[in-house]
Amino acid sequence: MKLNAGRLRHRIRIERPIATQDPDTGALTEAVQIIGTVFASIEPLSAREFIAAQSTQSQITAKILMRYRTGLTPDMRLIDVATGTVYNPAGFLPDPYTGRDWLTIPCVVA
């Protein structure tokens, strides 16, 4: 089963936090590295999913679906390019059929 491309109507920027060091002072500063921009589907949790998430003391409020991509880690953040909303992923769940077609990403809105 494939992910229908028509569902992927949101542009998402994937960013990773990085520490940079000032060459003059040696001070460390936080910055972000843009990993890429992809099309995805941002979906609020349904009432049933929200109740299930709350029962496990989770703050998950949305899920993002995107085509499979390697190298993603929970310390990254996903940003809706149109609205600027920042989503912090709780993990990356591969599709249940092949494990390499799409990812479901439960997220907390920052």
C-alpha cells in the first residue's frame, strides 16, 4: 500500500540543532542546520487518538505523514513552512506494510 501523494499538501522543513563555536571568542552557540524540505500531511489527532495519547501521559497533539526518509532523529524539528508552526517529533514510525514507503511521526507542537 502506497501513500497517496494527494494527501501531501503541506511543505515541511526538517531542521537539526547544531552547536557552533565562535572562532574569536570560543563561545558555543546554538544554530540549526536545514536537512531538507519535503511535502507531508499534517493531521491533528482524532478524538480517539487524543484520548489514547492522554492515557499514556503524552503531549502528542498531531501526526505528520511523509514519504520514507532515512537519517531522521527525535532531536530534529519539523516546521510547517506556510504557518511557521514548529513540531517536535516523538519518534518516526515506518509504515506497517513494507517499512520503507512512508513514516508516521507523532508530534508535540512547540
